[in-house]
Amino acid sequence: MINKGLYFHPGKQKVIKSYAYVSNLNHQLLSIISAETSLVNKETYYLGDPPIDAYKWMNSFSKNLNGTDIKIIPRFFIKVLALFGD
């Protein structure tokens, strides 16, 4: 979609995404499971890569693929299109 110029980012507000490579995620999970219970009991863990701003991430793809920034569409316009889609 980015390479064809068909990806549009929803508004100027940050859209935060978290991703994870499956092997890394499995390693993290196995480390927690095999850890001593006293170290991990009643703890909260967020697995995966640190959250990132989706626009910055997608825009870097766009710049590398075709040398242009991703187009931003106002959220209001997307909501209106969604109403017509319903």
C-alpha cells in the first residue's frame, strides 16, 4: 500500500503501535516462565519491542520506497467515509 501510494495516515495525532519479532517474544516469554517464582510472581510484563509512533515508522518506509512522505487524512474525513461504508 505504501509503495503504491495508497496508504493514508489517520490524522495528526500520534498512533502508537507495538510490534514483536516472534523469536524474541518467545525468548522473553520462556525467560519469564523459567524464572524463579519469587522473582516473577504478581508482576506485570509487557512483551515485545518498545511502543513507537506509527507515522514515523511508516513514513520511513515511504521515504525509502518512493522518496515521499505519507499523506495524512483528517480523522473527521475518515469517520465520514466510515459512516457511508456502514
